[in-house]
Amino acid sequence: MGNADFESQHRVRVESPPSKPFFQNLGMSVKETLFPDDPFRQFKGQSFSKKCVLGLQYFVPILKWAPGYTFDFFKADFIAGITIASLAIPQGISYARLANIPPIMGLYSSFVPPLIYAMLGSSRDLAIGAIAVPSLLIAAMLGKEVHPAEDSKLYVQLVLTATFFAGVFEASLGLLRLGFIVDFLSHATIVGFMGGAATVVCLQQLKGILGLVHFTHETDITDVMKSIFSQTHQWKWQSGILGCSFLFFLFIARYFSKRKPAFFWANAMAPLISVILGSVLVYFTHAENHGVQVIGHLKKGLNPPSFSELSFDSPYLMTVIKTGIITGVIALAEGIAVGRSFAAFKNYHIDGNKEMLAFGLMNIAGSCTSCYLTAGPFSRTAVNFNAGCKTAVSNIVMATAVMITLLFLTPLFHYTPLVVLSAIIIAAMLGLIDYESAIHLWKIDKFDFTVCLSAYVGVVFGSVEIGLVIAVALSLLRVLLFVARPRTVVLGNIPNSMAYRSIDQYPGAINVPGMLILRIDSPIYFANASYLRERISRWIDEEEDRLKCSKDVELQHVILDMSAVGTIDTSGIGMLEEVKKNMDRRCLQLVLANPGSEVMKKLDRSKLIATVGREWIFLTVAEAVCACTFMLHSFKQKAKATDGEGSDNTV
């Protein structure tokens, strides 16, 4: 094209990467997709026996840290374990009631799963137990098929089977290294969904606070409020006063523990103290005869086997599987997010895929030992962290304390008032309504705030499933919009430098005469190829209109900065071919700057490089601008020379 002189003096040629065998490329792609953390690196150069040991330590992390465990660690873990046990016992009973299953299953779920996680989990701080939102989901989704009060045995079988499928799903994600699926639940989605679910749970606990016997099974705010105010003649003032008193006590305990971190134990012990005080009060005043409902008999003994209770031939199997998958995803999202948050405080890393495998196996084992879905709730983990835990042994200590309770202490919970459990749930749930994060989302990203608010409104005014579907759909829509409508920006030269940046971001950046420099901030796929073709054409039209108005140098070169284009498919290549033809019709030159190796390889194979001209592909935008400037200058000189010769001939 005539820039051979510039090319020979200044050019650094943009090379296509050397071709690699198909299966080598496929292997590298699979490795980057499924094994970004390269777990096999530690096995390189090791003997067979050492590889076996490392493999066992990888899948059973306790084998790695247990040999170095010290008595000082045990003292810290023992204190933390006893502290979280004091919270786990009342919370377990409360959340079991939230799921409409026998309260004893809440205690069972704080015994076996923590032992499994202590061996397989990678977090030192996560405290395992039942969690509120999946408990609500279980009650909402399975309660539509089988009424817990009418057929409690079948309902419990469905809950155990859903827990089994949740465990299988979680373990499968971990084994297949598909943890990125959980990432589709964005932070905004989780904030809105958790806040909405917490609001619904709090409203439903008004049944216990007011001592109501009959209550709606719907979760939306309209039906809940109708159910409450249509039974004003059934409200029991004794239950209301007791509930409000314990709720006030729990809030005071939380307030002091936040104001003075040294009193973290006050918030941890408050639920158990509430249970003890409530039980003693009911026992001596016989309040159960005056409208205050109590738990009643709790069966003594450890978890009975429940494998035979799993119902794989039930007519409700599809609902059970759906419940298991949805609750499993929610439990994973909360557990992994909580684990990573506290790991960051102590500057260590947790493996998301290991966590999924550990969660899955503990829930599979739990479903076979009369436990329902468990994960790592934030409230219990925060108490464990503040209590000074060092390793997962704190979970073993907690499980031991629960085991002693199951063997000897369950009769003591006979007189525990249900209103106290409702107060405990409300106090815990209010902490999940993270309004500060919602305000932060509003300030930073309005679309994220919309996702958050949609999830909240969907849960509160619709149902838990509707809120989840709305939030995930909006999150996926945003992903699709990012892919289908990528940003393209005009670049200008930063004065006194060779840098070219967005004119919108840097108003002082200067347009280069005769050139339009565009940066594409996305890979080029079939989903966005048509949009990019139209957008590039519109940029050219707008630039030509601007130059006509300003009577500036005519547009002659369009430079595409492809540094952010990680890959391109055949539709994208077709788009570039059409752009090239369109520019040829307009007498414009297409110039490519900084195409990556993957892009360059495909451009070379498609013969597009020959169409564009290898001399018009540059290593940087600065080189491209210099070459185009050189060409413009040469063109002007030739034009002047031609005009001069024409004048001489005329004379």
C-alpha cells in the first residue's frame, strides 16, 4: 500500500502464534476452564508414594494439618466449639421448626455434618449447621405438595430425599469442577434474596409471637398479613409479652457484643440463655396452660439411620429434585461466600471446589442419618471466628457437645416455649437484611441495585421461588447484554505522550487528524458481531459529520484497537470482512492494532490478513498512528509535487 519505507524503518511485525496440535489445544482449554488453580502442580516430580499421600491430603485436608496440631490450638478450638454449641442448639431447633420438621432433626443436623466437614472442608472458620433461608425454601416448596401436619412421615421423607439430592448436586459440582455455576448468583442477587427471605421469615414468626395456632402456608406479605389480622381475636397477650421481652433481650445482647468485641460471647450465649429462662419460666408458671405453646417431647438418643426413608419412587420426585437443587445452590452460595470472607481476614485461601465436595458429602451423609440440609451460616461462623477458633476442630467440639445433649439433655427442652424460638429466629433474620449493602449498590451500580430490589420485592410480594427466578433472570440478562452489546469507545492522544485513551474518560485527549481510533472492549462472537458492524459504521458516520462541520482533515483511516478482544469466532471474522468492504466503498483504510494470539491465528487461517493487508496490522495503536501519519504526509507531498508539475506544464 505504499508504506514500505516506514515499515522497513519502524515496524515490529505482528506474528501469528505457532500452530499446535488439536488435542493439545483442547487439553489446554479444558485445563483453563476446569482447573484454573492447577491442582496437579504439587504432584510434579514426586514419587508414587508421595503422590498418593498428597492425593489423600488434597481430598481429606485434615490429614494435612492434623500432624502439626498443637495443644494451644486445641484450647482455642475447645472454647470456640463450646461457644458455637450454645448457639447451635437453640438455632437448630428453631430452624427445624422453620422447615416444618420435628425439632430434634435440627439437633441431629448439628452432629453428623460438622464431623464430615471437619475432615473434608478447607475453611478453618466455617461453623456447620442448619441455615434459615433453605429451611424456608424447603417448607415453601415441599409444603405445597404434602402438608406437614397431615402426613408428617411422608413430608420428612421428602425433606431427607431433597437433602440427598442437594448433596449429590453439590458434590457433582465439586467433582466436575463446575463451581463457576454458583457465580451466576451475583452479590446483588444474594443481598436482595437473603433480605427478602429474612423479611418473610420474620413475618411468619409473628405466628409464634402472637400464639396463633392456624396460619397461612403462603409466604408472600399479603397473605401473611391477612392471616395475622383476620385472627385478632386469637392473639394471646401472654405469648406476645413473652416474645417481645426475649426479643428485646436478644437485641440488647447483640448491641453490647457489637459495641465491645470482648463481649462477643454475649450474643452467642443469648439464644441459649433465652431458651433456659423461657423453659424455667414456663415450668414454674404453667404458662403452657395459658396459651403459651411449648416444644413438648424430644426423643433421646443419637441420629437414627434414615437411608430407608429416602423416597426415590415418590410421585413428588421432580419437586423433591428441584427443591434439592435450588436449596443446594443457595446453601453453597452462602457457605462459600461466608468461608471466603473470613478466610480473607486470616489471609488464607479456601478451595471452592473442595468446599462443594465437602458440602455435598456431608449432606449425603446427613440425609442418611436423619439430618436435613446444612451449610455454613454467617451468624454461627462469626461467633466461631470471634471466639478465636484456629482449625475445623471447633466443629468437632460443637458436634461432641450436641452429642451429649442428644444423649442426656433433650428432656430439658420439653418446656421450651415456641415463642422463644420465634424470637431467636427473628433476631437472627434481621441481621440478614443488609440495607447498608443495598445503599452501597445504589451508589456504585444502579443496575445491581435494580437486581437486588427485584429479588427482594419478588420474594416479599410473590414467593421465594419467584424472587429467585427474577434475580437470576436479571443477572443473566446483564451477562447477555455485556456479551451482545459490548462497549466501543473512541480513543484520542494524551498530549505529550504516546498513550491513547478514551475521549470520554480523558476530555483532554486529542483526536488525531484524518483518523478514527476505536477500541472494542469485548471478544467478538456471533452474539455481538451484527451490533459491532452497525456500531462501527455509525461511529464512522458520526466522525465524518463532525469533520464536515469543523472543516477538518477528511477521514482516511479507521484504526481498531483489538487489545481487549480475547478471541473471535467465524461470525466475528465475517463481520470484519463486511467492515473492510464497507470501508473500501468509502475509500477508507481499515487498520488493526494489537490483535491477540488467538485472534491473529484465526485471522490468518481465514485469509482476512491477506484481505486487510499485513502491512496494516500493527503492534500498538501508537505504531498504527505513526504509520498512518507517515502515509498522510507522503500523500500530501505527492499531491503537492503533482500540482507543481501540472503548473509547469501549463506555463
